[in-house]
Amino acid sequence: MARIAKYAESWRAWESKIYPDPAVDQATAEFTDAKGVLWVHTYLVWPHLTIYATISGPKAQLTDQSNWAIQGLKSVRLVTH
């Protein structure tokens, strides 16, 4: 959270959704640091669970929707018993 506060004016919110289920509340934003590393922060929120994930790396890899980390977030399933 300190990184977000330090560079608050430099964050760009994503219009597209990472998670495929429209019933899941979500917010994602990105920031490129001075070394050219892209930082993507996302929240996925269900009534029973909230996931906060940070992914960082080269911009070309992180903006590719077939990236393993993005695919991992898309594959999360909430199961309640």
C-alpha cells in the first residue's frame, strides 16, 4: 500500500476486467516504476473472500492476457461448503 500512496498520481486503472465472472467485484491498476518494471495490483472480491494480488515484470509480458499469472487469477474458483 505504501507503493500506491507514494505514486498515487501515476497509477492507471484498468478498464478491462481480469476475472471473467461479472458477479465478482474487482479493481485493477498498474504503475511502471523508474526501472521500467510494470506493477499490476488487483482485488477480486466475493461475499466470502477477497484476494489481493500483485504481479510485476516486463510490460509486454504482463499485458499479454495469456501470461501465466493473469491466467492463474482468471482460474480462481470460490467453493463454499
